[in-house]
Amino acid sequence: MDETKLTKFSNQPPQLPFSWQVRPGTTVLCLNCHGNRLIAAGQQSFQLLAIEPYEKTERFIELYDFRNAPRQAQARAALQPTDIGWSPIDEHLFASASTTGLLNIWDANQLVMIGQFKIHNATINRLQFHPSNPKLLLTASQDGYAKLIDFRTFNTNKVVASFRHVSEDGFRDIHINFTHTNLFAAALNDQCIVPLWDMRRIESPAMVLTTADRTLCLAWNQNEPYWLATGGRDRTIRVWNAQDSNSRQEPLFKVQSFGTVAKLSWRPTCRYHVACSTLSVDPRIHVWDVRRAYLPQASFCHHQNSIGDFSWRPHSDNLVSVGRDERVVHANTSSAIKTDNFVSLFSLNVTSKGHVYATMPNRNNEYLTALYAERHIPSSFTSLKKCFSEEVMSKFSKFNEPIHGKSIIGMYANPSADNSVELFHQFARRWTFDNGNKPVENLANICDINSCVAEELKRPDLKATWQVIKMIYADYSSLQIYRMRLARNTQSGTKTYRISDSPNGPRYNHQQGGGKGKNLDLLQQENELNDEVNGRKKAKSQEQIIPPNSQINIIDDVDTYIVRDVLPDDIIFITPEDALNNTSNYDMLYDNEHPI
């Protein structure tokens, strides 16, 4: 490989996403200290990529595939890395972990292994170079030990310190503090605790944090030295204060994610933003503002399958990720979906029995009070959505408390609704079912009669049931028209047409002649459908929407700003289709083929 000058990238301007195809099974990504070289590895892959300028943006270039190198007898496990760590100073030096407990040291310039040490007796799950001393490296293994390696010693395995929890559980993850570099946190396999060790005291942890469930991943904040984020099987991201020695302390912030948290990484340019991926089949990486826990700040939606690994480029807003779709994608936060642009602060839901649930935020909370007090917004400003937007929250960096919002739930119910046996008797007497031997056209009339009876007896759920039966079994031609129109709209990318739910026009008199006559008949039926819909809307607008005997029940002081438990349908999972208003067969394209 010809040596090229390695350019340092920091504070990169916003740019279009670009990608590169990698081998199947790639689940590990690691960038070097300058952010211009990365390793993409896994059980079936071990590739060295470069990020180089290309026209007005950048692109991936494959420099070397270590699996294509001549294999040595002992190098098979070395070519299946379980984790990668780059030196914080040497842009060419990196280490890889293996399933056999071997630690391998590589030179990315010469493309060769320059050292191999037997450190553990089981799989090495995580390794990390010391942030300030490139001669030190920390490993974490399934054998129940975390070990500190010093390459300056003459020991065979270079181990200078071993850390072991009293439970003897395996180490799943470790992370060394960026500022207080003698401090590292660990995640254990089956313990609901997070021990924090001082490397100068190997006997026992300096402190222990108690979590609600098993922790799978953790990350120190680069901008807040004592903030530690943890995530695990209970789908919750917690931010802890390592200065507080109380093992039973409450988290500073708590965020409920969309699945089991598999990876965490703080955004380098914002101390409140943490990105996470999940173990569920979720092709997105969500970036959360830990102060606003009810909605992601942004969502990277550039993959089509679950995420294997991701990492921020140093001192930038660029994220590099790999998914099980066998793509490495480089994207700036400007290309991520800003979820607060899609979600309304006001929510509405209706049940099949006519109950209406509405939620709206309460303006009396600490965050809004502080916004007005600090004059970040004028006193005449009334847009709640703007107050909680990324633009305003990023400027109000002084506010470092979780936003404890309140919601108001209004429940509309009709107290006159009668679900007694008498109501059942009325349905039994007034509904008609015929004898089942009549032509199919009669079924439409039966459905209309029974639907009207249900409406008179204030049972909208039963009314809707009869209308669905009519569409499926009696109104076949109308259903066909709907499907044809849906197919045409799907091909053109336009919105589908919503037909009336109780048509009465002549739908069973299609011409049997040529295509022209049939098209005229379809056009006539479509016009009838439009007239019927418009007439029904006009009639509906003249009716009284809320009966005089209805009531509104108000419940205040609900503990969530956007009420997830009451309105589960309002939890929106943003996808690229939502952003681009495309159909479900939308395929994400990549730089190697077409622009994203």
C-alpha cells in the first residue's frame, strides 16, 4: 500500500451520506484517533477502510482486507475480531480481541500483526487503549477478569493488574473515563450493578451503582467528566453522577428507549445528546436529549436492517454505522430525521365504543418557567412545540435538569349508553338477518339496516362492524375499485383515495362489453362515490357532534409529558418512508449506486 498523507478531520461541515458494502456478519466498527481510518470487522470480515475527500464530500475506500492475507497457523481466531481498539495517539496502531483470549496488535501501515499475547482464558468482549497513555490497554473478558496491559513491561503477557468482581461474573463491557483516566466502569453479565474501579486500587471497586436490570453497555460523557450513561435489558438509558458515592442514588436523567439498549455513545459536540442502538430489529440509531426523555432528538434512518455497531467521528457531528444489511454508512446529523417535526404535542385517540382521549401539555413546568425567566424566548411567545424544539433546547444549554412535564387527559364518554340486557333485546328484535337464500345484493341492504339500528342505539363499534361486512362480502365491485385506485397511487407515490363506507349507488350493473364502456361505468361510480362522500360530510356538519348528555372528565398530573401508557398509538416510529412520504416499497439507495 502506498503511504498517503493522513488528513485530520474535525468539525466537518454538513454533507450528504455515503456508504460502502462490507462482508456479511460485520458487527464491529472502530475509528482511529483522526477519524480517517476505520476497521469493519466481525466473524466473517476484517476490512481496513479509509475516509478520503471526494469532490465536495468524502467517500469510503477499501485499503486492505486482512482475510485475504496469507494465513498463519495461529492467525485464524485473530481474523475474527470480537472488538477493535485504536491507539489514541498512533494513527496506525490498533489492537483486536479474539474468542480464544488472545490480544493481537496490528500495524495499519505495514498491514501486518506485530504482536500477540495470551491474556484471557475465554472470549475478550471489550478492549480500550488508555486515553492519555498509549502504552496502556484495558481488556474485559468472559472469564471474569478485566486486565490492564502495559507494553513497556517484560512480562510474557504484559499484564500489570487484574480486576475481578466478588460475584466472579464475566465482564461484558468496560469504559475508561476521558478526564479521570484512572477510573473505569464495567458492565457484568448477570449483575444489576455497575462497579467503578480505580486502577490504582485493584482489590475492590471504588464505588458501585445499583441498576434496575442487567447492564449491557455504558459510556462516559466527554464533556461532563462524571456523567456515566448505562443501558440494558429494561430498555432504559440512565445517566449517573460518579461523584455521588451513594450506591442507591437516583439517576440524573432517565430515558425509555424503544428496545434493549445494545450500544451507547455520547455526541462529542453536545453534552446532553446520547446515541443508542437496540437489540431489536430496529434499523435506526436514535439520538436522545437526556433532558427531553419522551422523544428522540434525531433518528438516523440510513439502514434497512438492525444495527451492528456505530461510532461518532472525533469532534464532529458525523456518525459512522454498520448494519446487518452489510453497509457501512457515514452520515451527518443534518441528514437525520428530526422527530419533533413529525410529532404533535397534542394527541387524540378514539375507541370503538366512542370514548375519546385527548392529551395536551401543561405550560406550568420548570423548563418553560426557566425559558421565560432567562429570556431565551419573549414573554409573548406561545408556540409550545417551538419551546421544546432542538433549536431552542440547544441554545438553552444552561438548563441541565430533566423536563418533568405534565399532561391533561380529557376523556369523552356518553353516560346514557346502555349495555344492559334490555339493549341486547332491542338489537335482537330490530336487527334483520333474512334466511340466507336471497341474492348477494340483499346483504348490502341488511348491513345498512343493522348499521342504522346500531347508530340509533349509540353503538358505533357495531355500526362499523356491519359496514366492514358490507364492504367485504356485498360491495365487491366497490372494493375492487378501491384496490385498483390504491395500486395506481402506490406506483405513482401519491396518497391513496379513501372511499365511502356505505355506498348506495348502482354497483352491480357493470357493462359486459368492451373496455371503453367499462371505464365509463367506473367513472360514473367514482362520481357517485364523491357525491355521496360530500353529501355525507355536509349532513354530518349539520349534526350536533357531542350529545347534550355527554361529559368531559379531566385528569391532571399525569407523570409523562407524552402519555405512552394511555395512548400507545401515538408513539411514532419514524422511518425513511415517513420522512419522504413514500410508499412501503421504498428502498434506500447508497452512494455506490445512486445518492441516498
